[in-house]
Amino acid sequence: MELYLDEAISKKQYITRKKPLDIQLEKQSENVDALSKELEQSTKLEEHMQSITKFTETAAAGLGKDV
């Protein structure tokens, strides 16, 4: 961008150089979205597992058994 603003390269050269970077940025954004969804699912699973563990412990305590 600085080269373009300093008129060291033409607008056409700037666009040519920028296009691959825009493609990479788009791919990175897609990766971030996918990883965010994966993390959210993992967190939900972990919370569900903790809930089941707590239920099991409570049920076992009510029956007078150690888990």
C-alpha cells in the first residue's frame, strides 16, 4: 500500500500484488470460522460431560455409593 501511495508502483501493479494477499486473507478467515465452530462444539461437549459427571456423583451419593 505504501508503495502505491508513494507512487512507486502503478495501480495495476498494486492490484496484481494485492489479489493473492486477499485470497490468503479469505482462506484465513474461513479457517478462523471453522476453528471457532469447532471450539464452540468442544466447549458444549465438555459442559455436557461435566453435567453428566455431576449427575452421576449426585445419584451415587443419594444411593450411598462412591463413584
